Amino acid sequence: MSTFAAAFTMHDSDFTLTSPLSDPGVSERPLLALTIVWHPDSARIGEQYVGDAGMLELNRYAPQFSRPGHEGLPLGHGGISREPLRFTRNRDDEVTIALPASRMTVDLNGRAVEGSVRLDADAVAAGQILTLGRAVVLCLHWMNCLPKDNPVPGLAGVGSAAIALRDQIRMVAPTDLTVLLLGETGTGKEIAARGIHALGRRSADRLVAVNMAALNEALAAADLFGAAKGAYTGAQAERRGLFAEADGATLFMDEIGNAPPSVQPMLLRVLEGGDYRPLGAAQDRRSTARLIAATDQDLDSASFNHALLRRLEGFTIQLPPLRARREDIGVLIVHLLGKQGALPPLPARLVTEIACYDWPGNIRQLGHTLKRIALLVENGGTPQLEQLVRMAPVPPSSVARLVAEAAPASSALSAGPRRKPSQLTEQDVTDAMVASDWNIQAASRMLGISRPSLYKLLDTHGEIRWAEKIPAEEIARAMAAHGDDVTRAAAALRTPTESLRREVRRLVV
């Protein structure tokens, strides 16, 4: 008899729920958090409940949501049920959400849910978007620290990742250490650089910025270090370089991974002692510029001067991608749209889709999309996220070709070009689910649609079933036939792995 089959016939004490307060080492466990992503009262966006209780009850009147230094308030909205929504956490950091016996609609990641749902620790870490009463949007996630007021100009966010990023910036800013900012495109590396400069001792001087990828190979040395009169054809006068311009201030070198190879040894020398020699000059000059560099490349594996890399790593900060800080979507919407003026009224449905989307272009892409949304709303339009983030149209070919071009599963599978759900056939959906080992997140990225959109396509699919609609005996047979391997059983049952994993856990409790 398989492990699942045995568990199917009896209760397993490992699933007994206990208060985490009685467990040893509880301080090392993450805290369970609920962050308000959207609320009819926009002043509430970004407020949080953070706790470590074994069970949390959420209704219109409790718990209290707050931000550092402010009094807490319950959600309060009339669309929230008086009957509690219950969150129960077990010793394996699995969280079960039990819905109230009320008429309040509850969506999880854009899909209506009923009864109860169980989430493993990784799912909570990825951020789960709850929409209550079609009005209030919350993110369920972990926090590795308590909420903290540690502002850095331009860097909005209330989750652990945002707090840690600001802590690192505030720590290194008062020093003269060279800082290397790492992160995907659009994660805010230049904003972080400006924050370091603004909080440092050199803030009275301007930040000198250069895009290393835009430097001309032939003139890069002159651009950076200057040139004597006559050093090259057309040099009619002595030329000051960027290191001279930033003397006593801060020099930000963006896209450092694209620095021309010819200037990398020169950069190493100036980093080692501050000395450099302008092109064609007879004597060295000295710069006291504080250096901040940024890249979205893996410099260890690139054709980059490794000695220079070691010098750049005086203090390294890794900026998280937006998909790893889903709880910050609401405050980022307020922050980015606030620059445009009054916050436009956005439907909770749209905010849910925004929060569920993975944003491959990160905060930069979100900002551009929000500008288009605001323009549509101001002119009486109805924004459709599928259209606003759509890239070039996909040729009328099968998803199999997109899958063949995607990265291995270990690198999270490349996202396909954006598509409308109406463009997809049932076979397209099936091909993507098969190629992604029946993982909804990976399949949605291949198809170029959001997770909520894929949920809708799966709801109406003629061949794919949700596990909760499959008889328990059929699930038990599939699990036994495949050695309790959920992925293989899901493929045999033609059901998403997430759905099957939840159903298996429900059946063995």
C-alpha cells in the first residue's frame, strides 16, 4: 500500500495543529502577515497585520491593521463579512484558509474559492492575493521582521524584502565604501543609488551618472578619465572626464557589466588607489569620487575583469524582483500614480490582476503600465491588463515551439509573449500544462497570460479537471500507481499539481 493510500484510511498525527508558541526555536520562524494591497479608503493601503498565532480570525472588526507609529484599525468595509475567515498555521508552516459561512465572495489569486484551501510554506512565501467582497485586496505572505519605518527616498514597500533593502542602504550610505547593486532590469537600481547618495556625506554635491553600455569603445577612456589637448583627433582642448567631474561627490556607473574591456584595467587602478591618468597626459590625477555600480548581469560568469569585480564588491546589495515582493504592489501603485496627481479609482478586480502578474520588467514595467491605466480611466475607458502588458503578437503556432525556446524549469521557464486568452485553444492550454509539469504558474508564463486568466481557461477546459472534482478513489489509485509522486500523478489525472497537492493533503487529514 502506498504512503498516500495508507494515510487515506487513517489520521496522521503529524498534521495535528498546535500553537507555534509552544514549539522550540519559534523565533526563527517567519511571521504570518496580511498586507492591505487595495482598499476603498486609499489611506489604508499598505497597512499590515503581522503575528505568530496558530490561528487568526479575520472579519470586518478584527484584527487591527496598522503601519509603524500609527494606531491600528480593522478593515471596516461593509463588504467584509462579520463571520470570520480563519487562517490556521501548522508546524510545517502550511496555512489553511477556511471561508466563513456568509455571502461574501472570496477570490484567491483571482479565482473564486469555497470551503477551505491549504497552502504550503512556499506558496505563502510567493504571496497569495485574497480579494474579499470584490472590494478589499489583501496579500498573505511571510515577514522575517516586524514592520519598520526606515525611509529611503524613492524606495516604497512594506514587506521584509523592502525593509531589508532600505536597511542595507541606510547602513552603507554614510560610508565611502564602493557599492555594487545587483538585480533584474527595472528593479530600481538607479533609485537605490540615488538613495545611497542622498543619505550619505556627499549629498550636497550632485550624483554623476554614466551608462557604461552607452560608452563608445574608442572614446570610453576619454569619457571616464579625461584627455589632454591633442590626445586624439579632434581634441582641441583639455577634456575633463567623469572621475574629475565627480571628485568629492558620487559617481554612479550603471550597466557596469557592459564596460568596454579596454577601460576595465583603468577602472581597477582608480578603485585601488584613486589614481588615474587622462588620455595623453604626462602625469597622474587623483579622484576621491565615491563609486556605486549596478548591473543585471552575472559578472562572475561573464567576460568581466574578476579583479575589478572584487574591488566593486566593497558592499553588495541584491535588489529583489517585483514578483518576490507581491505585498508591496499596493503601496507601489500609490507611490507611482501619486506622481501623476490624484489616485484614480481602480476596480479591485484590476488590482488583483496587477498583484497576481509576475512583471518581468519589474517596477519600471509596472510604472509604465500604471500610466496607461490612469490615462484610460481619466478618459472613461476600462483598462484590461491583458492588453496593457501584451508584447508583440505571437505567430499562429503551437505552444510547443514556445516551450522548446524556454529556459529549463530550474530557471523558472521564460515567459512567452503576451497574448489574449481568447487567442488560445484548448490544445494550447494542454500543451503548456504538459510542458510545465502541470504547474499553473509556469504554464501561465509560457502562454503569456496571467494566472487568473489561466484559472478561467482551466475552469471551462473540456479535458483538464480540478482535483477537488476528481473522486477520492481515483486520486488514491493514481498516487499509488506513481509512488506518491504528485507531479506524475497530476499528469496521469490531467489536473494541476497545485490542485492535486491541496486535495491530497485534505484527504489525509
